[in-house]
Amino acid sequence: AQSVTQPDIHITVSEGASLELRCNYSYGATPYLFWYVQSPGQGLQLLLKYFSGDTLVQGIKGFEAEFKRSQSSFNLRKPSVHWSDAAEYFCAVYGQNFVFGPGTRLSVLP
Amino acid sequence: ETGVTQTPRHLVMGMTNKKSLKCEQHLGHNAMYWYKQSAKKPLELMFVYSLEERVENNSVPSRFSPECPNSSHLFLHLHTLQPEDSALYLCASSQGARGAGNTIYFGEGSWLTVV
């Protein structure tokens, strides 16, 4: 069975600081990996996805993620956070079906 | 504009009421989903429809009744709900319910409050 963990429930960073959100998965083969963002009161918006090829993928809003097979990780990064990035971030895995992580809430200090 | 439209965005209903949530996708997808999102809980997959046929039902109580009349529309009929059913209900769609390269696209959600 596949699973996804996001070790950090809540992260706070200052505006302009760099960001890394962690995601680890468990699956017997190489899964398809996704990051979604959810602003308060909204649905989930796809930030980026990894299917194959280059392990560093670029997404919308200046986000990127790196797939590391050896660590079963797919961490999300952004070099400089903006106040509008405050939201809930979900990592998801597609192996036999979609499985979402519990989410990481990002707060941004001015 | 997400390509998946949900109505109503907010719904308050009594425990004896009957109401429905509606979802429409404009992406040409063949699969549609209902998810439930409660406070402090992970996303819960409720139902999956592929080509208008229900392919997954994750032990959802019968007071939730889905309907998929065609590949673009999905309904969630609500009947005699409980206060603990108050949550954000998210509709989503994808090109197929199974298969490589699948990506799920979500609607904005319908906030349901049961009083």
C-alpha cells in the first residue's frame, strides 16, 4: 500500500526567506508525485507534478520540487517566500490510486 | 477559473433536510471524485466515478448518495445528515480513474454546515 507523510504540521517563515516543505512517500515502485496548495476557504490548486525525467521540477508561483528516489522524498522549495504564499500545502502520491498527505500549514511573518 | 465548478459554495441545512451539491467539470475528463475535508483531518476520498460508473465507495454512510448522470456532472445528495458531517466537500476530476500520468483537478469546494 502507498502512503504519504508530511512531517511538519505547521511552519512559520519570514517574508523573503527560503522555504522547504518535506514530503516522504512509501510505494513499491516509482510513483507519480504532486504538490497542491490550498488557500483558506478554497479548493486545492496543483502547484507541480513529477512523472518521470528530470528530478527537479518547476511549478507555478515560483515553486520547485526535487524527487529523491534514495530518500523516497519529494520536497517542495521556494527561494523567497511572499506573504501570499501563506496556505496549506499537500503532497500527494499516485501509485495505484491517489493518496494525499495530511498537509503542512505555512504562515508567513511580515 | 479551475475548470471544475461547484455549487453552492456554502450550504446550511438542518438534520432533517434534503439538499444536493453539484459539480461540473469543463476539462473533458472521464473520472470525477468527491472528497471530504474536515478540520484537523486528512482529505477523505468518498466516491470515484469513471465513465459515469461508480468505481469506488469508501464506506460512506448511506445518508450521502452520489449521482453521475454524465461524465461532466456529479452530484452529492444529502439526507438526514449529522452535525459531524459539517465539512468542506471537494469535487475533483481527472482524465481517468486509473492509469499513468493521472492528475486530479479540484473545484473550489462546498462548505456544508449541518445544524
